[in-house]
Amino acid sequence: MEENARGYERAEAISRELVDIGPSAADAVALGLRMQGSWRKHLLPYVRAHRRKRVIADAVRLVCKRENDPLRNSI
């Protein structure tokens, strides 16, 4: 459990770092969104901050097309 908590804290820290990096992190965030896994929820602050960036918008559209994607209703 302790290891999971550390992983969660690290994911949150990375999320904040990505938002601080700004548009230059868009390709990496878009790649992450196209993958599978619950860790992708940590990318949502970046998505909200940079939704108009084309690569992010394209990745969001892909996620929304996936009927069974848990992020579908969060974006």
C-alpha cells in the first residue's frame, strides 16, 4: 500500500510538472491519453489547461470515441 501511495503522489507531481512545462509537453500528454490505464486521470489537469492545442484535441476526440474508456466522461 505504501508503494502505491508513493506512486500516486509521484503521478500527481508529474501532472503538475507537465502543466508547468506547457505546450511543449503536448505530444507526450497526447501519447499518454491514447494509452490505457487509470494513471491517465493524472493527465487531465494538463488536458484542461491546453485543450485547444491540436494534438491534445485529437487525443481527446479519440478517447471520447472509445465506448469503454473510463476517461470518456471525465474529459
